[in-house]
Amino acid sequence: MTTETSYKRLFTNITQEQEPEGVFDAVTHRIEHYRAVQARIYLTVHISFTAIAIIAFIPAIQYVTTESVNSGFMQYVSLIISDGTLVMNNWKEFSLLIAESLPVIGSIACVGALFICVNSIFRGIKYVPKISIKTFA
């Protein structure tokens, strides 16, 4: 005797009782309420990550500007704008100077903060339609 036939026999012999009135509606309402609460929690977490990323972006920008001025990166960039022919004639040396003076850590911090901010916004947007007005009551 296979398990499939034993299950068939078991379920055909079970008498089905009538469910109480409104149980199905109550269960589906509870599931919808749980999903809405879960969506609110996820949305709150993503909004918090977005706010933290925006707050972290401001010092990262300040760090990049400070490091680029201290390392001479801004002077090299202004040299590109003011005297392009000198840069074109010595492009190999100039590219090495730019690479050495580039504020890498600050740039990584800025890009990381922007990535977290944008990622949290896009992930949080998908939970907005799942929140209904009646879940706040």
C-alpha cells in the first residue's frame, strides 16, 4: 500500500464539519494585518537606513574635500583646466600624480553612503503600497 493511497483513503473517510461563520474572513483579515504590520516595520527600517546614510554622507564629503585639498589633488585638477597643453604633453607623469593624490578612502566612504541611501530608498518603496490606512486603526 503506497502512501498516496493511504492518504486518499484517510481523507475520504474524514467527515468534514462546517466551519463557524466568519472564521475564513477573520483569518484572512489577520493575515493581511500581519503583512501590513510587517511592511510598516520594513519601511521604517529602510527609512532609518536612508537617514543614517544621508547623515553619514555629509562628513564623508567634508573628508573628501579636506583630503583633496591637503594632498594637492585640487591643484592638479585646476592645472587640467588652466593649462591643458602641459597636461597633454606630460600625460603619463600627470596621471601618476593624479592617482597618488586621489583621496581614495573618502571617495569610497561617499560612494558607500550613496549606495546605501539609494538601495534603501528602492527597497523601501516596494513596501509603501502594502501599507493600508485601516492598519493604523
